[in-house]
Amino acid sequence: MTTANAEMLDKIKSGRGFIAALDQSGGSTPKALKGYGIGEDAFSNEEEMFALIHAMRSRIVTSPCFNGDKVIGAILFERTMDGEAGGKPVPALLWERGVVPFLKVDKGLEPEADGVQLMKPMPELDALCERAVAKGVFGTKMRSVINLANPAGIKAIARQQFAEAKRIAAHGLVPIIEPEINIKSPERDAADRLLLDALLAELDAWDGAPVMLKLSIPAKANLYAPLVDHPKVLRVVALSGGFARPEACAELAKNRGMIASFSRALLEDLRASMDDDAFDRSLGGAIDEIHAASVA
């Protein structure tokens, strides 16, 4: 393990803060831009769209308040990893600020079957992991979705996530396993419990370095305590899952040991039209609020 990787590992394991999710991909980018105050009439093709979202992310990661004091990690979209901010490659800039870089590696979701959406195949995963390692990235994130409390579907999600995690870990990267439970599911609590059992079973069989888990905030507070305390789990982080920031923070604070990995809830008050002072004030306020909930 390199010195930088050892320092990153320590930061993620024991840092008092949260992980920013800046990884909206092609499908979710127009919605993210709309929330930022940029409508679809502002771009005429994919390249222009990605240039606009990169400008937004660059503004975030170069803001004075975006540093390792409260933000211990950031999850990047592939194009963001390959891009520059502040005249430097984004992963290098982040780590210079004390923020550990992660990369979103999944290619989207399959249609729903057995109440879940598995990840699409990732034939280029090994090549992408090699590129990420070369750019100083510490870990990866991949997302699948659980809509119903279907035991077969939830077992299939856990099995697929850990199989891909094995491929990722072989490159020396730390995988974040994200089987998101839809917080609007009519079977949310039952799905939480089935997922806990499925993850514990996969962890029992896991023989690699510790992994990370990114989970929806459970309906019952502290349900995931056995995962937080598990020796094969480096950190358990929570997604906001559609909760607005005040509610996401309130729900997160009820769960010992879970820290935030918010996307929408982090960025919801930011607008392209803000001057730098207003932008930094708004982002700083969001960071303070999410940090407080993560260390509660």
C-alpha cells in the first residue's frame, strides 16, 4: 500500500465527516442541472450538457469550504475523474484538500425483476479500475435498487454487488457497495431487514480487505448497527434517497456510526446564478448541517 493510500484509508476509517456524492451520470444530469437553475434549453448535445455539469462540480470542489475538515471523501462521475478543476486533475485536487476520491463505476440499472433492479453488465470494469488507480482514486461506488421486500431479488442484488466488489478489490481499490432501498417502497422496513440478512451472509463469505456499504437510511433507527460494527466493513454511509436535507439529516442522526454520502441533499440550495460569496455561503451551510448529522 502506498503512503497516500494508507493516509486515505485512515481518513475514511476514522475521519469525522461525510462523503459528498458528485456522481450524477448521463441519465440524471439534466435533473441535476435543472436543480442548479440550468434548463435543458441551455445545451443542445451531450458534450455541452457535460461541460455545464463539470463547471458546477468544479465550482463545488474549488470552494474554500469544500475540504477535508468536514468532507472526508467525494464520489466522482467518470468524466469528472478525467477532468480538471483549479488547473489540476480532479482526484489530485481533492486529495490536496484532504478529500479522498472515489469513482462511480456502474453503468446503470436493468429493468425491474423480483422487485429489484440489478446493475447492467460492466465488461469494461477492469480497464476502468486500472485508470482510476493511475489517477490516484481510492475506491469505487456501484448502485442497484430494491423496490420490494422480495427475498430472491434482494439475495441476487447482494450476490451481484459482492461479485463485482471482488473484481474491484483485486485492483487495490475499496468498493462501496450500494444496494439502495427505495424509501417510498410500501415494504421498506421488511426490505431493510432482508437486506441486512443478505449483506451479513455475503460478509461472512468475504475474504478480502474491508468493503464499504452505502445504504438507504433504515425505517428503524440503528437496524444496521451489526454492519457498522462488522470487522469486514470499513464504513457505512447513507444516501439521502429523495429526502430533503433537513429530513435526511434528522433521520441520519438517529443512526449511530452511519455517516452521510448525500448528493441531492448536499446540492439542493445551490444555483448557477449565485455570486461566489453566496455560493460558498450556501454550500458551507449545507456542509455544516450534513457534517453535524454525520458526527451526531
